[in-house]
Amino acid sequence: MAMTNTIIYAAAQGIILGLIVFNIGWTTNSYNLNFTKFVWLILPIVSYLISLGLLAIVNNSACGSVNFPLIATSSIFTFVSVIFFLVISYFSFFQNFIIPILPPSLQASFGTIIATSFFIFWAGMYGGAFGYGFAQSCPS
């Protein structure tokens, strides 16, 4: 049961972060702004705050109270994984695994956005799974 909860939590966090990246991309594309700059400025901080809130809920349900130093430390996993996957998604070599499978009409306008969303989904999954395990520990 614990593994199922970890997977559900990690998938939820990954989906949330992936959708945030897609929405940032949609907005920057609509207003002709630099997508990469906005993602690098906004996403690491937003991902940390989202992880902090979600892990506070997990910690409260597991321990009966919120141990802020524990969840603040646990949220760093998501922050670091988002930075790591942003670096990966920056290189066209890795984007070329995602963009060619998209329809040609989407490749030019949203290819980079969808590829970055894909990588950030996995960043949320990895960071969420590690953070969830630490947030469930209840120090005495």
C-alpha cells in the first residue's frame, strides 16, 4: 500500500508541474515571450513551493502534525530534480527524442514546450517519490 501511495503522490506532483510548464509555454507563446527564460525563472521556485505544500499534507496525515524543517528538506529533492531536468531539456539532443513523435503542426510551435513539460513531469515524479518517503518519517 505504501508503494501505491508513493506512486500516486509522485504522479500527481509530476502532472501538476508538467501542466504548469505547459501553461507557461502557452502563455509565453501567445505573447511572444521567451519560454526558456520564464521557465528557468519561475519553475524551480514554484516547484519547491508546490512540493512544500503537498508534503505538508503528507506529513500531517502521517504524523498528526507538520514538521516544517523535515518537509523543507524533503522539498529540496523536487527543486534539485527540476533544475537537473531543465538542464537536460535545454539541450536539443534530448528534445529530439520527444519532438519528432509530435504531429508536424505542433512541432514548430509547441515542440519545445511539450518536450520540456515531459521532462519536468519526470522531475516531479522523481522529486516527489523521494520527498514523499522522507515526509512520512515521524521523528520522536
